[in-house]
Amino acid sequence: MRLPRWLLPALVALLLVSPAVHAQEAVGAAVGGAAGTQRPTPARDRPPAQSVQIGKGSLGGRVTSADGLPLRRAQVRLFGGAPGAQRSSITDDQGSYSFVGLLPGRYSVSASKPGYVNLSYGQAVPGRPIRYVELTDEQQVTGIDVVLPRASAISGRVTDEYGEPVLQAQVQALRYQYQPDGQRRLMPGAGSAVTDDLGQFRLYGLNPGEYVISATARNQALSMVVSANAGGVFFTGPGANTDQANEGYAPTYYPGTSNPADAQPIVVGVGQELTAQLQLVPSRLARISGFVVDSAGRPAGPGTQVMLRLDGSLNMNRSAPTNQEGMFNIAGVTPGDYLLDVRSRPFARPGERPTDQEFASVPLTVGGDIEGIRIVTGRGATISGHVVIEGAQPANGMRIRVVPQLAEPSRSIALPPVNRDASDGVVAADGSFTLTGLTGPVFLRVTVDSTQGPSPQQIGYMTKSVLVDGVDMADVPFDPTRRGTASNVTVVLTDKVTEVGGTVSAGLNPPGESVAVLIVPEELAQGISAQRFVRQLQTDNQGHFSVRAMPVGRYVAVAASSIEQGRQYDPALIQRVRQAGQGFSLREGEKVTLDLKLSTDF
């Protein structure tokens, strides 16, 4: 019998899908009994793929609201079992979830749902230590429940100086965060909203904490211009970028200041509904104009975007394209410190490759009109050198890569992935490596992975030094942009890896509660980044903690019920740790064991 043409594609698809269906049933049977005889777990957890070792343990519980109601379709994440392993699940109508096929190990569980505070098992509020689940072979653990309180919200209204609503203003909840250099900077990401036709906004899903609310008028041009057609006066339309636009609004911080240092923070608790009214601050608008040329002195191709962003922010403020002559014109700019970022369009000229794309970032202080800026783009700096290994040499299948880490992520622009070659930074057999397209100050870090043999966690190397022209720059920001090429770089790795571990043995209440451990350097020279010298850890349920590959030196450690994430670089907190903590020395290849008592001063 001849089959109809329309039936053939369906039969082919069925034949291709069937093996996958049977394979899934086989995994299900191996984990939970005969296929088709057992109902899937309520949490709809998918067992690990066949290539991953499957255990016989399981873990489950419920996710509920603070008033005890089940939270359906909450996302639950399971971490642990194997290094870097993560699985996820969705709760059912009763708020239940479960994970099956688990190997023995130490696990943590976190839960999230829009409108609620994200928490982990054992937490009552964010930032508190979590509780781990120690799973033995074939153990079936239940009752791992997570209670999510309602998230908080800040609502309000944005108006101009006359009390009129400002439409489409961008409102953000910002938080101060300490950086490794000890400076406190306002960072976005806590929440954002756009005002409606009444100037109203609502920032929701906020965790407890301290926030600075900012509002920025998207359409800032407010100046009045004379209409040649009507002979009258009218306001420029939304988004107008005309030569006459010279009045607008500066980014405004609650309750009504253009200086973030004068902003009044809003302290948000759990499940609170707060209000904030902002009146935008009028400001003179400036114009920035200039031209862009590439590294060969040729005008940038038409359509190359010149992007303006506030210094310390990753969000674009305004932008403008270049014309045929490489000229650009950005109007409606309020006073402040900015960065002008430029990325040339790939394939702008015949024969160009993606890696030929050029870029530039120029700091700029705006107090009035700025004209005639000349921006020269380039492909970035190049770093080349060798990796030297002191001790046992790498086994077969181990790959070492030198990775540039931006020292000032909010000020430097990262190279687009299209510019990166797959071999960039990979260490060759003779120990040589090359990094290209670098811009701004960086740290040189080393990653080691394995395609066979030991896992990355079992590979025992740490960075001993990063020598640039004979000077150790492992913890000093290094800016190759100024020299264009740095070819005399030596990264020294050692197999004498340091390790700090121990137990918080006294003061735990209740027993088995996980607590925070903060390790800080006893002293740090000026100009040295604290990034590698400060570690915030968390104990397991037995009070144990450990960390590897800390630089050689003298340190102080303290145990506390909780330490707010992001405060580990707070100079005042570090000083308190130095005064109240337990000091110790760490030498090359040494393993130090500490016995800490829970401090009541934190």
C-alpha cells in the first residue's frame, strides 16, 4: 500500500522521537520502579541524564508562605552531591517537591517565587546562614521545608518642579555595595520600574535592606523653541534631540537631590509596603559632539554607536550614531561624570573579520557643552608570556587558561565575545599564552580544568605570583592599554596549595546551626586588592569550614551568626574582625586548622 505524502514526515518524526521516549522511561524505571507503574514525583523533578552517576537517595519537602499556605509553581534548586552539580524542580499544587536518584553528599536547597523573598533551607531572612542536608547512601529525607515571606515594595510618584507627573521616568532601587578596594558604590539590579501617565511607579520583589531610590527622566528635553511654521511657541516632542534643547532634569535621588551622597536611604523590612515621592531636579542640558577614528586614522563607519553612561554604571544613558565622516552629536546631557563607550560595527568594511572590531572608552566630566572630542578606537592591548609550574607537572588532559578579570567592572567595557578566539589565554605545551583585545585595568587569573582524569577540584595548583617586568602584580590592577603590548609576563603556579579549615566548636545555638566565618588579612599594603585575601565562608551543620588557595601571609578569622553578603570588604567591619578575631600565619603549602568560638560582637 502506498502511503500518502503528508503521512511520511509524521512517521519519520515518530521514529526519531521513540528511542528518546524509551530511554527516558528506562531511566525512570531504574530510579523509581517499572515504567508506567509509578506516578511521577509531584515536583516534576527530572532525574539526572544517563551519563551522570545515579544514586538511591532522595530529598523532599514543601514550600509555603509565611502564613502556611502552599506555594505552587515555586522554583526549587538543589546544590551539591557532586562539585558544581545543580538540579531544579517546580512545586505542585500542595507546594511539594522532591529530588530522586541522589548520591551521598552534602546538599543545600533554595526556593524562589515572584513576589516572595528568595530563601534557602534554614533561612528566615536573606543573608542568614543556610542549613545543609547531609545525605547518606540510599537515605530518604523528607521535611526539608522552605518558608518564603512576601517581598517588600516601594511605590510612589515622580513629578516635576510644578507638581506635574513625569511620564516614562526610569525609577531604580539601588543598593550600596562595598568593593575590594573598600569603596562603597551604588549598584543597580535591586529593582526598576517606569512611571505611568500619572507619574506613578511601583518597585516590587525587594528583599529586606537599605535602598536608595533614583529617578531619571527618559525624555529630558524641555526647552521651548520657536516654530517657523506656526510662528508660536511649543515644547519639543518626546525624545527630541534638537539644537535648542537645553533644559531638562538631572538624575534625582530620594527625596529630591541630584547628589547621591545627599540621598536619604529607605530601610525596608520583610513584607513591607512603603512610599516615596520624588520631585525631579531641573538642570541645564549640555551637548557633546566630536568624531571617531579607528586605529588607522580612518573615520568610523556610518552607524557606529557612541554610548554615554554615568561613571560607575553599566546602564547606557544616551547614544548617537556616527555619520559618514565619523562625527557624532549627543544632546540633552545633564552635568556629571560619564564614560563614552564606542564599539565599531563588525564587517563595516570589506574583508573585515569579527575580531577586527575596535572599541574605546573615554572618561568625561560634563559641566557644559563639549565640542570637538576626538575618540580613537583600537583592538585593545595584548598580553603574552609564560606559565611556570613549580612542583608536579600537569597530567594528560589538563588544560590551563590565563583569564583577564576586569579590576573595575563598572568602568571598563568587556570585549564582546565575538572578538574572542577559542584559544585566547590557553597555555600551550611550552607554557606560552597570549591574551588579546584587553581594555582597562585587569587582574590575571588562572583556571585549570580537565577533559579526563581528575576533576578541577582535585587539581592542586594555586597562583604564587604574576610577574610583569619582574614585579609581582598578582593583586595589583594592571592596565596594559597604556603600553599596547606587554610581552614579559610570567605567571607562576605552585602545587603547594594552602588550606585553612577548622570548626566553630562553642556558642552554636541551636546546635547544628550553620554560621558565617570571615577571614581577613592582618594587614594589607596600599594598592593591594583585597579580593584574594578576604574570604567569607559558611560552616556545615557540624560547624566545619575550609578554604583553599589563599595567598601566603598573616590573617585573622572570626565566626559570627551572620555577616551580610557584600559587607566583607567594609573597612570598618574588617577592623572589628582584626580586633576581635583569632590570628594565624599561613605559609606555602601549609594546612592550618582553627578552633573558633562564636563571637557575639557581630
